[in-house]
Amino acid sequence: MQSTLRLSSLLGAMRAFAGPVPDPPPPGRFERPVIPDDVERRLESVTPRARRSVLDPLGRERGTGTVGFPRRLNLPSLDGEAAAAVQVDETTCGSAVLAMLGLAGDPGAALRIATGDPAGRFARLQHAVQAATNRRGLGPAGWPRAYGTPPWGAARFASYGGVRYTHRVAGSSGLLEAAVAAARAGVPVPLYTGGDVTTGWDAAVPRHVVLLTLADGEGTEGNAVIYEPSGAGLHTVPVAALLDPPPVPARETEAQPSTGDRTAARVRKALTAAFGGWPHVAWVILPERAGRWQGGGAGATMEAH
């Protein structure tokens, strides 16, 4: 039998990085951030498309889309420039996700990105975010840049319109359900993805970061949207598959696959693409109840220099 051992499974069994699953935010309360007066005045003279790009950087007003048909996410832009919201190198997937999370909760920061050179500003913002998340990543020492963003650093930095975050290793009961509930309430959730030891120990650790931006339906019904930064894609997946991924067949057969098998294969393909080529969620950065869910503005955390 092939092993599917994951680091997150071992940590979960040891109760490391575990704890109670935070209550989800109240539905709708944080769905859209308050638009500052100066931002509103600046947007009065731009096109409707440019306005939407600033006020909805994650494209959530476009809905959940169709499973198997990813859409491209472009950066906010006042002049219509179609610059993809893509990570700048192989170490900045977490930085790109945290940057887009912050922009979605801070119209002022999104407006700054949209002005002039969105791609250049976004690249500089990713490096600034990475420096902030990796500082003190190993106690007093910094986290090595080559290893990307540590989950605890991501949780410490993450903010959406004043909502703060905590982190939990995958495996806890109700963890992904809480992530979906938060997305349904309007609060995006960063997810770390990875593999298992069947392809080597280096695959069994968290390898990539994506952002659960939106979910509809109730319970296991409906669809979810995941922003995948290496390709700047918005991928639609069924909520049921996100909560309980369909198993990979033990072996291929020559028989004509059934309709159910073809559907499962299509869903697996969509989910793997949304996870950046990896099969599992390994870590979750969840919104944490603070101040009785009274959030303020995200402010200066998303300033790009």
C-alpha cells in the first residue's frame, strides 16, 4: 500500500499548532470594506471598470464561475492596464496572497497599486510583505527567504479590513468548514497546500499558498473560488470537493470510465489546479474573533514603496 503520510498529519497527531477552531465572522459584516472619502472622490472620475478593479481586487463581484474554467485575476488599474496578479518568484506565493488579501480589505491601498505601474508596485509590495512575515520567523532569527512564508508569520501579518488571523495545521475537525464559513461571510482565507511522501519528503511539507476568496451555497453545497498566485488564476471548485477531496484512483483501467468517474476526475483536476499542482490543504490561516468582530481599516500595512 502506498503511503500518504504528510507533515500536517504528523503535527496534527501530536496536537502541534492545534487549538480550538475560531468562530466564523458574522455573515456579511466584513463582505465589503468601507470606502474612505478621499478614495471615493478619486474614483469619481474613472471608468466603471477601473472603479471595480480598485473596490473589488479579488473579482468577487464576478461570482463563483464554472468548475474547470479558471479566470485570470488582474491587478487594480486606473488606466485599464491588464497586469496579472502573479507572484514575482517561486518564494513569494504567500506574499502575493497576503498582499491581495490586504488590498481587498483596504481600498486606499488598492488605489495606490492602481496608480501608475500596478505590476511594479505589486512586485515591490510582495517583497515588503515577505520581509515582514519572515522577520522573527525562527524566534529572534529570520525565516529563510528560500523557504517562502512560514504559516505563523503569515497569520501575524494577515489582515482584511481590520480582521486579524490565526493559524492551524490541517487535520482538525471543522477546520475547512470554518474556512468556507468565513469565505461565505465575506472574509477570504489563505490556505497552504502540499503533498505527501509518495513523491518524496520535500513534498510532505506545506509547499504553496493560495487564497479562498469566495464561497456560496450552504453546508456542502455550492462552489468556492480560489486565487492561485503562480498563474494569477481564479479557480472554481465545488465546496464538497474542497471539504472532502475525491480520492485518486489506485490504478487506471482500460474500461470506459463512468459518468461519475469522469466528473470526479474533472473535479480533481480543478482542485489540483486551484492548489497550485498540490493535492491537499496542509495549513489554514483563519480569521480570528477579536474585539467582538469589530474591525477597523487595514491602513498602512499594505503601503507599497
